[in-house]
Amino acid sequence: MRETELHLGEPPAVVNIGVGVHGVASRTDVFRLPELWQLHLYQYDAELTVDGTAHTIRPGRVSLVPPGTTVRYRYQGRSEHLYAHLRIAPAGPPRTVPVMQDAGPEFPILSSLLLNAIAAAPGAPEHTRAEIWTALWRIARLTPPTATSRGPHPAVGTAIAHIEARLAAPLTIPEIARAAGISHNHLTRLFRAETGTTVVAYIRHRRLQRAHHLLRASTLSIPAVAASVGIPDLQAFNKACRRELGASPRVLRGATS
């Protein structure tokens, strides 16, 4: 299966949502959800087979599998993704959507929507439904980049997806350039032309945005938040929060009460 029909006439019912960790006890998973859609946002390399059709999983890709479909995952090791299991009513006109897509520059937006939905799930299910409904609309409108596209350069989209999938890890411009398939200097020029900022500034901004979200919406300790955004040095994390967000991590966390 390479495409499916999706209806978006009303918000989905979110049955299960969270962060899935696989590939630890077993390198293979096979399952089928008879009544539920499967939405996954990936941050690793693997293979997904959907009713006999193989799809390559790469960081920055999103899959949407309809109910009653047998899926087989083949992992390369520990694999972590954001997921939601949904009931989607057949309301509104159908839209043809690829089962697997490269989210490109939409990846950080989709990541933020799913993280917001996960954070809201325990106490605000309506908020969770709204975030997932928005994510589904954005997924339905994803299109592969073409040579005549007026959108962001494909290499910049690939670079952004690579960054978003690895915010917790050390990142270098040469590494990001290799992932995007272009030279260091070409990435630097393209990135500034497309985004108006440098690669380093973008990484710093996104790390602090994610840290802000985790401080407000999760119960992770401050050291755990710092490590999860690639700034494990607490003194450096404190300074970065004060510089970028205007307050210390402790104050930012207390601001939600």
C-alpha cells in the first residue's frame, strides 16, 4: 500500500498517544489495529512494510496507516518516535494521502503539534484532538519538492529535518551538510537565504524552544530537559535560557503554576 484515503471533516478521536521506544527487546514488530489509524513521526532509520509494500523510514518522515492494515517494522537498534492511534470518522470529502512521506520543513511543526498533543492528553483531551486534527491537515497537504517549487530548497528541508531529529545530540554543520547532500559552504549560503538565519542560530533557537516546552509541559527534571536538548552542561543551559528565553529554567518552570 502506497496511498490511502483520509477524511478530515471532523476532529479525530485520539485513543492512544505518546513516545514509542522500539528495537530494544526485538528488532522486528508485526501488528494490526483493526479499528484505528496509526500516525507516526520518525527520528530514526528503519523499514516499514504495509500490507506487503516496503517503505524506507528516515528521520523527518511521517506515516499514516489506515485501520485493519498489517504492518511490519524492522529496526536497526533503539528507535524512538512520536505516535498517535486514532479513530477518524468518514466525514467530509476524501483526500488521497501517501502512507509514507518526507515531512521536509514541516517536520518541526508536526513535532511541535504532536508534543503539544501528548502534553495535553492527560487533562485536556479536546486540546489533544485539536492539535492532532491540525497535524492531519498539514500532513494531507504535504507534497514532494519539485524543481519548479517556490517553497524552501529541498536540501534546506532535509537539513532542518536532520536537525530536528537530533536536537539531543551533538550537531556540526559538516554533518548536517552531508545529510542534506551538499557542501558545507553551499548549506551555509542556502540556509541563510531560505530562513534568514544561520544554521548554528537555528539549532540554538530550536533547542531552547523545545526546552521551554519541556519545562512547561513535562515533569522531566531540569538536568533531564537540558540533556534532551543537547545542552547537558547545566551552567551553559542556565545561561542559554536566560539569554534566549529571558529567565532561568527554574523560573520558566514556575511560570506555569
